[in-house]
Amino acid sequence: MLTLRTPARPAAHARRRPATRRGRVVRRNLTAYGFLCGALICFAFFSWYPILREILLSFQQTNFVGDTRWVGLENFRTVIADPVFWDAWKNTAVFTLLALVIGYAVPFTIAIVLNELRHARGYLRFVVYLPVMLPPAVVVLLFKWFYDPGPGLFNQVLGLVNLPGLQWLDSTDTALVSLVLVSTWMNLGSGTLIYLAALQTIPGELYEAAELDGAGLLRRLWHITIPQTKLILLVMLLLQVIATMQVFIEPYLLTGGGPENATVTVVYLMYQYAFNFTNFGGGGALGLMLMAVLMVFSAVYLRVSRDDPR
């Protein structure tokens, strides 16, 4: 009588299968850690190292040839004693406040209007987002022509309605406001689309119930729209404060800090110290001060978001 024996090969395969599966897991993890290490290297080289280098520069005196010596708090004393220092902080604070009043409310309002429209949604979103796709330098130079006191577009429009032209960039009364308008138009699209995405996550049943209860537009906005988008509003508030307090390209290309230092900002003054006065330590000290202020705003946001019941 013949006896059939089970081949040993399947058992060997069964023993090798966990090892093979383990090998795939190890390779997958190594791949993931490889990508993570690449990202960490990029962050370390392009973000963390410049921050550490700036902190060191703020306590040193150096020049283009690399001669460096430790001076302690001397750079901070130098920049604080500069009369333009307080003008720069005042201009930065006013610019940030005006940007919040104009640039924070306008995108949210436009997003609400776009969310209510039923036709040409895609086209209008493209029109709103178009300024973001233009290079910032191009936008700034375009507005420089708009603000030209002679053939500029804005003064021509004022002339059509029999109003006198303005010295948009040459007057201390209008120069900073003109920069805010440029910054608002340049960054309008990003904020609008973010707000629009947040508005579209609000359940329509809430608005229907509010309409049945007789709530008007303002009551629906106050009791439904704003509470439902509170987290996004707080995030955008923080991001806008951080961005506007680092404004540089507008005063650099439009006014050069004038007239009479009316548009000198902290970052522009930092640039002047580093590259015009060859005082890298002074520029680093200004950057460290600005970073400390922005960290305070970030800490306030983290506290508010942590206490948010959502």
C-alpha cells in the first residue's frame, strides 16, 4: 500500500512568509524615514540654521569679509538709539492694523458673496484669485503706475469725477494707506478661497432653520456663519498679523521708506542695517526683536485655540 507524504516545501514557504512580510514592513519604514530625513534636512538648512545664525549675529559684529567679534547687547543699544527705530515699529503697527481692518474683512465679505451666488462661480473665483498668480514685484510696479501723480490711473479716475488728484506715495498722509491697498489686492485671492472653503462646510440646514425662525441676513451671519468659521478666522488672523508685520517688498519698491520715513517698516529697516549700513549685527537684533513679538502673537493664538471647545 502506497503512503503519500506531504512535501516539505510549503512548510518552508510558510516559515519564510513572516520574514518576507517583516522585510516589506522594514523597507516601507525605511522609505518613510528616508523622506522624513530629507524634509528635516531641508528645514534645518533653510529654516532652523538661518534662525540660529540670526540669533548669533544679533550678539556679534561682523562684516562682508567674515571678521566677527562678540559685542553682547551693543547691537540692541545701537538700533534702539536710532530715531528711525520707533518710526519703523509705529509704521509696522499701523500697517498691521490697517491691513486687518481692510485686508481681513474684505476677503471674508467677498467669500460670503461668492458663496451665495448660483451662476459664474468658477469664473468669479478665477478673477478673485488672479492677483495671487502674478509675481509680487509685477503687482507692486503696476500699482506704482496707478499711483503716479501725473498719468496715473487713480488720479485720472478722480479727474473724471472732478476731484483733485492725490500725491499717493509722496504724502505722509496717504503713503502708508497706499501700501496697504497694494498688499490687500495682492493677497486677496488666497484669503477669499480659504474663507469660501470654510463657508461651504457649514450645513445648509442651519440657515434653513434660521430663516424659518425669521432671522435676517445679519443675524444669520452673527449666529451661524461666524461661529461656524471661528477656527479658520482665528488662524487667518494669526497668519495675517505675521505676514503684515514682515512687510518689505511694498515699501522697498514703491517708496523706499519715504516720504520722511513714513513707510519705513521693521523688516525694511533690518534690510537697511544689513545691506546699506553693512551692520549685520544690527539687522540681526531687529530680526530677533520682531521674532519675539511674533512669538507673543503665536502664544496668544495657541491659548485661544486650546480653550476653544471645538
